Amino acid sequence: MTIKYDNVYLNETATITGPIEAKGPLGNLFDKSYDSFYIESKSWEQSEIHLLEKSVEVLLGKIKKSRFDIDLHISGELLNQLVATNYAGSRLGIPLLGIYSACATSTEGLIIGANMISAKQVNNCICSASSHNNGAEKQFRYPVEYGGPKPDTASFTTTGSASAFLSKNKKGIKIESGTIGIAVDMGLKDANNMGAIMAAAAGDTIYRHLSDTKREVNYYDLILTGDLGKYGKQILIDYMRIEYGIILNNYNDTGTMIYDLENQDVHAGGSGPACAPLVTYSFIFNKMKNKELTKVLLVATGSLQSVVTVNQKMTIPSIAHAVSLEALS
């Protein structure tokens, strides 16, 4: 399902990262980076709370507003019961909607926010997403201290938080439309190959968006997924060609952009709810403000497993939500 918007704009962004992201190819574009995974905290969970809270604080500073000026905060992450979102929310004091679509959370948040602004239910909102590498490893796999080996197909969860301010004010870039994806289950069970798990969901959402809007794939300067990694990226290219007859020439994946895959030990590339927005709200946002890119389709992807279902050897469904972004004329 695709929803079109007339007057919703992504005005400003804030991006906060950990040490590995700071050393990647986009490191100089982030608003703030920390040189330790602990991030002024005593645990990984508290570190992510700090990251999320900091991204909202930096964003408020950039738009010169206080928390009392914000109608709604929409946020999500990977930790059980949305620990980072809820604890940061209790400190920020902004009306809060906690959401979860795994690594597709950022675009889900943008769609919800754009819908509410378009319907005149709120005047503005902040949409956030966060993740922490060690927190995610501890919860979904093994604590990093365990030192378990990983296959090349495994992804590296980004440590960071990204926040965006949405309103009717014509500034920044336009959110032209949003496509809500469906949960896709291709029968795959390997939680260390999330790119393969999520590729079909990305393909389905891209196809549905193009069909709903009656657009050709080359309508967009860039189609950007997040976060399939280097293996899932190639699977999507092949899948779109074979399944839909669509050639993705104007395509990239945020999981392959946030790190230097040749020189950083990140396996297949970046993942986590923060991955897609960290790249989009820094590198892509600047490109669109400078008119180097005019139309971008952002398709964030999420692998919807839990520790319980993986241990029960269940198949892993995935989902992708898309937002169409346009530079202002």
C-alpha cells in the first residue's frame, strides 16, 4: 500500500555513532561520534539509551526548539521491550510512540509521522532509530566476550542513533510518499545470513511501490536499501531481474556504504535499525539538499526473528517499508 503526501518535509537530521562508524567512509559526516562502545555508560543497554537521547538533543539544538515544541516522538530499536526508546523517552519528556520493524524501523517511523502530519493530527514530530553492536550481539547471538566465529554472510550491527524532524515547513527534503510492505517468508532459517532473508521483502516493496505509483525504476536517481549487505545486495539485483524483469542500475545499499568492507572487519556489512538512517540522514540528506540527487527511494529492510524462534528452528520472515524522498525545487 502506497500513501502520497502533499506537504510533509524532512527538515533536519542528527546522527550519532560509535567508534567503528566514525572510522568508516562517512565518518566525517556524522554530527558526533564516540571512541568507545561504552559511550559514557556502564552497560551496552545504557550506552544505546545515551545514543538515542543524544541524537534527539543534538537535533533539537539544530532546529532551535525545546522538547515542549515537539508534538510527538516516534522511535524504535532492537532491544527487548524497546529499552532504549522507553528509557530515553522518560528522560526526554515528549509524547512517545515506540515501534518495531527490526532494521526497517526507521522508514516505518517516517511513514507514521508523515501520515499524522498529513492528516493534521500533529504539526511536527521527531522520528528516531538506534542500535548498538554489543547490545544486539548479547541479545540475539552471543556476548562479544564469547568470541564465537561468524560466517562471511553475517552482518555487523551499527552502533548509533539517527533522528529526523518532520513538519509542514517547506525546508530540507520532501517526503513524497510511503509504501508499507508485507511480511515475506521465503523459508530461510539462517540468522547469520540476513541479507538473503530480507532481499525478497525489499524486492516486493520496490515492485509494489513502482506499480502503485506507475513509475519506471529509472524515475529515481537512487534506490537505496538498508541493510542487505554485500551478499543480499547482489541477491536483490538478481531477484529483481529474474522475478520482475527490473534492472537495478541506480541502486546501492546502506550496509555496504557505512563501512569500508575491504579494510574494516565487518563481514557482509552494516545492519541494525540505525544503519539506513545514519547513511540517509547524513550522506544522502546532504546530496539532496545540494541537488546532486533529486529523487531517492529509501527501502529499509528488517529481519523479523527473535531468539526464541531461531532456537526453535523456525523460518524467519522479513519486511521492508519504503519512503520516496524528493529534493526541493
